[in-house]
Amino acid sequence: MKDLIKKDICKLDIPNVMEAIKERMVEYRFNIDDYDLPSGTMEGRRNNLHKVIMGLNRKLTVSVQKDKRKIQIDLKWSSIFSNCVISWFEFFIIAMAVFRFMGLGGFLISIAVGFLGASLNLALFFVLRFKMISIMKRDLEDIEMAMVEGKFKGRMGGFF
């Protein structure tokens, strides 16, 4: 799944945008695997052991590009289908253990419960995706306003 965030007529530069995105990804418990500032790309994954077991691990690839007067952020989400399959299988097995004495009816109920679990996993993904995109857009606005007002001190907020 791919998302695109565009900001027209902006004074932002790639290092500041990358740093803001990296902070948000760390805030949402993504592990940063590859952080390539010169090319403007970053890869992160959200997969500790309990997320893998539940089928909630996510991988995000971020690419930032700047033209003359606009900046563009490409977000590529992966491992969506495999996570839904893992969720379906886990919910199916648990429901099958509960309804095993019902025969074919229990099997059909287990299939339906599996689809309910996969739908829940997909709904949680869309909530995470919406939150990440809206916060990234808000961060772009905040950084640009700080640069216009002259309060922005560069990368890392001027602490170094």
C-alpha cells in the first residue's frame, strides 16, 4: 500500500523532514533499519516478538524528495497480506478449539471468526496508517511555521 504526502510552496529541506519523520516513527515504536539521509530514504519495521505472533508487524519505507518549490513524501507499507493471514489462522485455530464438538457448524463458525480476526487486524492497520499520516502532515506544518518565524534552529531542535 502506498501513500503520498505533498507540500507545495514550502521552505522545508530534506534533513529536517527526515528527522521529523524518524522521531514520529520511533514514537510509534518502529525500529529504524536503514536511514540514508543523502538519498532521502528510510526503512522501519514494527515487529517485536509479540507483534509477530499476533500478526501486527508492519514495515514502512519512506522516501522524501524535494523539487524547486514542493516536497513529497512517499510512504510504502508492506507485510499487510501476510499479517492478515496470520491473524486469520490464529483466530481460526482458537475458534476451532472452542467449537470442535459442533462438527461442520463449528468449522464454519471458526472460518467466520477467522475472517473477523483478519478484519480486526486490517482495521488496526488503517488506524495506525491514518494516525501516522495526519501527524506527519501536522509536523510539516509546524516545522514550516517555525522556519518562517525564525524559531527553527535546525536538526535536533538546536540542542547540539
